[in-house]
Amino acid sequence: KSAQIREILINESAWEEMTCLFAPSLTANKIISITS
């Protein structure tokens, strides 16, 4: 279980790094689509 949790945490942190790179444009598009 602890190994699985560690893998999930690593995957989540990697995903967060990815989203930090791509999020600015994605979130801007989301905000624009929500507000328009």
C-alpha cells in the first residue's frame, strides 16, 4: 500500500508540474469560456 501511495504522490506531483506549465493558457481559456 505504501508503495502505491508513493507512486500516486509522485504521479500527482508530476501532473501538478505539467499543469503548472500548461495551466496558464488552459485556465485562461476556461475562464474566458465560463465568463462569456
